[in-house]
Amino acid sequence: MSGRKSAAAALLLLASCGGNTGRAPEPVPVRITVLTPETISRTVYAPCRLEAEDEAVVSVALPSRVDSVFVEPGDTVTAGQRLMALRTDDMHRAETTAALATLEAARASRDYAADNLRRSSELLSNGAISLHDHQMTETENTMAEATYARAAAGHLAAVNSAGRGYVTAPFSGVVGRVMATRGNPAAGPLLSVFSRDVLRTELLVAPRHLPFLRAGLPAVFETDHFPGMVFPGSVTSVAAGADPVSGLVSLTAQFTDTTGMLIPGLSGRVMLALETREGVTVLGEDALTPVGDCCWEVAVIRNGSVELTTVESGVSSGNRHEITRGLMPGDSVITLGHSLITPGEPFRVVE
């Protein structure tokens, strides 16, 4: 009896297995991408703070008092423009003394030229010199008279200024901080002026990047203050080696601002394109499976069937890698579902 039960169980098992032999396995849903030539750059990011290429902190040497301030932070100024007025007896004395010295020198030159003209007139009347020589003396006398007139006007202006002097912009740019206040002593820094056209920053990067660093490398500045915007520039200088204290390599990048948005003191980060490859095959890590320490494995569709191919990579940028061996433009690579499928297994492509 037990033998008949065992035989029946065996028949049931065979029947159950035979019932599924006619079913085809379900295709694995996958997403693919067709490879095309791309450009990829090896990049490094470094935090930074922008500085003005040209910046001056204005101060005065003579004791004085702030009489008027003509500018505010953010004002655009031109070279020589008056920024503030100062009042001081010492300044007045220095101005009038210098103007008086210039006046005395001009008066001596005028008197000397007048004496020469009188002698020249006598010599001309006696036929001792030519008319041309006499005309030259007249010209010198006229020039001496004009120089004296200018010196006299300058002396009068210095006397009438009553000790009022002006602080002027050293170059065209933008006013930064204004530390001076009307009525206060003009001691220490009064204000700052910076050039807004060109900004610079110092960057510190790891020594492993030194072989790729050079002047002229593309640099891009990004800041959270202007999300989604990038400001192009370039590297202007690179240190020859790593700093012995920090162990990092110092370099300088420069940015020409055409938007008017960048200002000194703005913080952000700079992306450096250390190495660029054009017209190469590029894949993201979502399509790559690590194999050991040197390679990756990729699922490729060839002749309608799935194959696993070992590839090698070169330049990397974030999670994207240049594929130097194993793939070529036109290959169809599985980017989603490659971990669920085996070679030869049926699949269906989904969007």
C-alpha cells in the first residue's frame, strides 16, 4: 500500500513540473542609453572668498578733521574724483607755503626775462643781434609772464581755501567701506575704493592635483548667493610646491565680472577643469558595477541579447567616467535593471 502511495506522489510531482515547462520567463524591464561621443573634464572644487584685484584704503598723513563726506558705500567713482573734504591748519599752512614758493620762483623768472628783454631791445637797436634773436627773447618773456600769472592764481586759491583739502579717488572703481564721519578727526583709514572689473581669489588644493595645475586653466566661480549662476575665469598663477604648514598647493584665479553682481568679500567655491577629454565615451556610475580595483562591468545589448562586458575608465568627473576600453559610440548600455539581468535573459526596454 505504501508503495502505491509513493508512486502516486511521484506522478503528482512530475505532473506539477511538467505543467510549467511550456511557460516562457518574464522579460526583465530595463532602461538603456545609446552611447555618443561626449566631453568630460577632471574637476576639483575649492572654497574661496573673492578679493578686488585693485583695492586702496585711503588715509591722510597730516592731522585734520573731516569736514564733508561726498560718497557712500557702493558709489561708483572715477580717478581724481573728490571723496571727502578735510580741514586743518597744518594742511592750510603746507598748501600756502608751497604755493608761495612757486609764486616766488615764478616772480624771479619773470623779472629775469624782463631784464633780458630790455637788454635785447638795446642790442637790437645797436644792431648787435638779429631780429630773430630778439623775437626769441620776447617769447621767453611772454612765457615767464604767463607762468607768474598761474602761480599768483594758485597762491590766491591756497590762501582762500582756509585750510580746506580734498581726498580724491586713486583710481576708478567702487567705494567700499566709509569709516570717516563728518566732524571726527581724520585718523586711520577713512574709506576704501576697489576696482570691480576684475576680482581674484586664492585657492588651496591637494598636492595630488599639482601635475595638472597651470596658469590658464579654466575656472568657474559659484556662490549660494546667486543659485544656478556661474562666473567664468581662469587660473593666473600656481605655487611650485605644497605649503610646508598646510600641506596644500596655493594658486590664484581671476574673474572678470560683466554682470555687476560680484563684489569683494563674496564667498563661494571655484571649480577647476584640470584635464579635459573631447569626443570620448562617458558613462555614469548607475550603469557600472565595480570589478576589483581597476575595472567595471557593464551590461550591453548586442545582436538583441544581453552581454556583460568589462571596461576600463580614465578621466572622472563626479560619478561620470570616461570609458577608455570595452565600449564604443553606438553601443546600447543598460543603465537601469542591469543588476537584475543575466546574459541571454529576455528583457524589455522601458522609458
